[in-house]
Amino acid sequence: MAVGRRRGVITMEIQTATYFKNSLGENQGIILVEGGITMSVPLDENNRHYQAIMEWVAEGNTIEEPA
């Protein structure tokens, strides 16, 4: 489900968010599909994409676990 999000002048259309793990099996970051573009987002509270994902989660969406 795409959710529009206004971040300053940036509108994010989050489609999916999936954790990716490091070699120890710990969450290392999030693979974000936003507006048809796939990107890697660090688990960093100062990152604008991470902030948008956290707002998206607060609205009831879920970051998926890797398959």
C-alpha cells in the first residue's frame, strides 16, 4: 500500500519496507521501495528515509522480515 508522506518538500510514497540482516542475523538496515525506486536505508534516526519509515510504521504498517 502506497502512503503519501510530506517531509518538507519531499513526498514519499512508501510501498514496502523489509529488513535486511548482517552475517550475524541482526537487522542491519531496511530495503525500502518508494515511488517505484528500491533503496537501502540505514537504521539511523537522523536519516530522513528512516524517519519516514518510522512514521509509516506508527500509522499501522509493518516492516517485513526477509524471506
